[in-house]
Amino acid sequence: MSFPVKREWLISSQSDEIRDHYKFTSTTLGEGSYGFVKIATRITDSSKVAVKIIPKKKIKRPELLTREIEIMKTVDHPNIVKLFETFEDSRFIYLPMELCEGGELFDRIINEGHFSEKKASFTFLFMLSAVAYLHSRDIVHRDLKPENFLYETKDPDSKLKLIDFGLSKMTGKNKDLTTKTGTCYYVSPETLSGHYNEKCDEWSLGVILYMMLSGYPPFDGESDSEVLHSVRHNQLEFDGAVWDDVSPAAKDLITKLLDRNIETRITAQEALGHTWLLQNEECPYQPLSLDIHQLRSYRNSNKFKKTVLNYIATQCSPRELEGMIDVFRQLDTNHDGKLTLLELQNSILSSDVSIPELEELIISIDTDGSGTIDLTEFLAAMMDKRVYLSQEKLWNAFKRFDINGSGKITAHELREVMDQEHLIPNPEIWQEIVQEVDADGDEEISYDDFVKMMERTSSETAEVVRKSLTL
């Protein structure tokens, strides 16, 4: 039984009272024209989140907020902030997201004056990876700036997360954008002309890299109008003593990103392979060997259990899955935020795995049918039982599928979550899924049925364990 289950279908939009699910603190992380961001604690598991709170009376164009939420539900990358769910009441819309406690990239540039090349390349690699991933999905951010990259923690070597998709847009291949938008220091010259494409993001990245290495922007002025004039007309220069110690390779990458000809401007994916990043990359990680028994066990799980594991993965905090996220980054050798057959093949060193079986394993993990493995899919397949069998995780997952709150999951409710576009013509499939899990034959899935399904070990894995105990 194979059909795609898209990640965005698992991220719920609720009309419940958010304070029944989250306890707000008095801490406000930021305020803007959109509303404000508060720190809150999820009641069920005590994890801390950032909640973006948007007053409905401030929403001038509801379609823009709808688009922002749709994009955030879709994206799935280690360096892009995660949206957990949404809530709405009569006055506000609430977006609970990953909490990044390390502050803005902008503040670190200001505090340090400028970065060393090693630190700048380490930081810039995360940024490029996020943008290359967005562009591979035809998403243009349109507001890349140091304020929109947050550090996960206060650690000096913390990783970055890209935030704020309020100006982002999903667009088709080779389709020009026309809305003049962005922030003056980082906006591309073609955006100001009203005819541009996704490469406006590469220009913004070039400005940010220039600032990381020097401490000041490449195009400046005493007013916004002077800055925009500089963006349109001034030549890129590496003036000032700070540039004397910067390598030609770093200047070359900046020059390629700040190329005024969008036809020849380097793409984010191309920039990931630039000499400067390769020269400054950390020493290669030790070879990884994924647990093939874990992958086989996941493959042999039923469709509903795989979907539940994917849902739990969307709700876990980065700290709960930190080790596996690091493994994902190591496996992703081209840094595009997705795992391919070749990348996984290189990590599975076991001689008893054939290429056809590996392809079969990848298909079983690729729940959305994209042909590659995204972060959530990987985490779902490799997640430790100690994470997903916690009472809090299981109860939250059960409630996601028990839409009407009856305490039982019906075939209709499964379809409402797992097939929101009604791609499956045969309605009997949903009843078959229920029957696989339903222990007492009442044609519904109780919480006990649900827990037993999640605890169940595949017959293949059980056999492997039995043999290992008799050796």
C-alpha cells in the first residue's frame, strides 16, 4: 500500500484555545508591524517554543499570511526554523515555532566587528544550504538579511536557522517576479527594477557575506535613497584595510554573488561547491554506518505507523533529535538539504545490502514520493524508541488523528489527515488500515490499539534479535 503523505498535511491548524496547549511566559522576543513573538512552554512535554502572535486587525492582505504558513508547513531543512502547528481565535493567529535562543547573526557581526574566514565560511555554508534547498522547491525568500538568521544557542559554534517567510513566494521555473520588496541594504538591483527571479536571494547572500568579513555593507549611504542609488549604480569594491587579509577566493565568491548580470550570477547550489568553502570546510567526518536493521524495521512497518513517526518527528525539538540531525548533515555531502540514493549508499557499509534493496528502503522512507529523503523522513526512520514511545509523544500523535476528539480514530479521520487532496480513489484503503491496527474488531482505532501498533517490532527485526541472543 504505497501513496504519498505530504509533510504539510501533518502540521495541524486548530481553532482550540492555545492556552490549553501552551503556557506563555512574560518574555517577548521581538515586536514588529506584524505583531510580536513570545516564549511559551508546551504543556504536554514542557518543551520551550517561540510563538509568533499576529493580531487579525493588522492583517491587511490575508492571502500573504496564508502563503507564509503554507510555505512554513512545506519546508523541511536543518537550517530553516520549524513550524509545529497553528492556532486561531477571534483576535489572533498563533504560530508556535522552534525557539532559537542564540540571537541574530546581525548582533554577532556587530559584537565581533567582523568574522574570520573560517568562521564566516562555517556560518555561510548553513545559509547557502537553506537557500539552495528553498530554490530547489521553487521558493524565493526575498528578505534575506542578518536579522533573519538566528543562532540555535548562545554557543560560539552554534548553527543558524533561517526565519521570517512573510515576503517569500512560491514561483514556477523561469518566472519573473515583479513586486518591489526587501530591505534596502540587501535588496538586489533587479528587484528595484521590478523584474527579477530567485537570484535576488543570491545577491542578498553576497551582501551578508561581505558584511561578515568586513563589518560593513558593500553599498552604503546616508539615507535609504542613497543606499538604493548605491545598490543600483556603484561598483563593488574591496576597500579598507580589513580586506588586505581576506583571501582572493573569498573575494571571488562575493564577486560572483554580487554579479549585476543575473544570467551569470552564481546560484546557491553552485556556490556550495565554490573553492573558498571547500578550502575552509572542517575536516571530513568519520565514515558513517547506518543501522540497516533499523531501516528494515521501518520499511516493514505499516503505512499508518510510518505516518505517525513522521508526525512525531515534526513535533520534536531539535535538542531531542540533535544527534540524528547531525548525522543527516554528514550524510548530505552536497549540502542541499536532501539525501539521495548515492549519499545513503556511501553510508551503508554492510555487505549484505544490495542496491535493489537499498532503493526499496529509500522508497519506504520517502513518504512524500519526492524521490529523495527530507530531514523529517530521515528522522522518522531512524528515531529511537525512547523518543517516540514516550507517553506525551504518543498521546499528542493520537490526538492529531483523532480529529473529533472521540477517543477513537476512524477511517474517515485517517483520510482527512493522510489524503487531504483526495488522491486515493479507493475508500476501502482507509478501512484496511484501521483493520491492521484494530484489535477488538470495532472498526476504529482506540488509544490502546494505537500504542500497541507503535510498540510492535516487525517480525524481521524480532528474528534478528532472537538470532543475536542465541549466538
